[in-house]
Amino acid sequence: RTGYGDLRPSLERFVAEREWHVFHDAKNLSMALAVEAAELMEHFQWVRSDELPAHTADPAKRIAIGEELSDVLCFALAMCNVLELDISAAIESITFWMR
């Protein structure tokens, strides 16, 4: 498995290889993140709560949901790269108050 610390540089290489830096600013990445989140929500639209266990147990649906969720995560990590934001520190500061 790949850890979080390995994902950011991996994503940075992926973006650089495609010369996407020109498109990757906070505004565009936040918009892309919202679009991908909406695509993730489509997998659950009109599914009743009592249907969720069967819905999410379907192997094909799990793959599709995982792909959309990974898109959300990749855009979030790309935004962290652009903003030079340490998301681990941000999460820790939030969870400190949740204890």
C-alpha cells in the first residue's frame, strides 16, 4: 500500500509529466474537486439508506465509487501541493478539538 507521504510526490510527478501546472491553481483545483465530489454523489443519488449495504456491496459499484473517491482525493492532494499545505497538520489540529 502507498502511504500519504508517497502520494503527494507521486501526484506531483503525474501533473508535471502532463504539463498540467498551468491549470493547477487553487481556483481550478477547488472547482475540479467539487465536480468530482458531485460525480461521487451520483453513485448514491436516489438510493435509500436501507438499500446502501446491498448497493455498496456490488463489486462493480464499489470499483466505480472507489474511482470517483480517488479522483476527489487526488484533486485535494493536488490542491495541498499548490498551496504548500500540510494536510496532516491541518487534520491533527481539527482532531485535537474533537477529543
